Amino acid sequence: MVCSQLEEKIRGVQERLEAAEHKLSASQQQARTLPSVEAQLQQRMEALSEAEQRHGSIEERIQSLEDKVQEKDAELQRVCSVWFCLTSYVYYNYVVHGMLNASG
């Protein structure tokens, strides 16, 4: 009877030992792959940083283009104002001089 109890305890200890060895093996495998995972993470972080920089430079480019559009719009408004003044002046002179010539 004592012998069977000892054998049962030994089996229990062996099972726990095997489970511990399995966990240790899995942990060692994870430890071996950790540098690879860290390298992949570093690459992803660098890619993200580059994407953020590109996004920032794209936003700056868009803002620059919007500023240029506003400048051109203001310039167009000035040109239209000058054109309107000139055409009004020419029309006024045509009417006045035309009427003066017609009446004379």
C-alpha cells in the first residue's frame, strides 16, 4: 500500500515536471523570437513615422496651394476691377464724344 502511494506521488510529480518543462520550452521559444518581434515593431514604427512626415508635408503643400489660389483670386479681382474701370471709361468717352460729334 505504501508503495502504491509513493508511485502515485511520483507520477503526480512527473506530470507537474513535464508541464513545467513544457512551459519552460514555450517561454524559451518566445524569448528566441522576441528580437525578431522587436525588429518588426521597430520597422513598423519607422514606417509610421515616415507616413506621418509625408502626411505633414502633404498638408503643408495643400496649404501652400490654397494660399496661392487665394493670391491668384485676389489678383484676378484687381484685374477685373481695373478692366471694369477701363471699359467704363472707354464707354463713357465713346458716348460723350459720340454725342458731341453727333450734335456738332
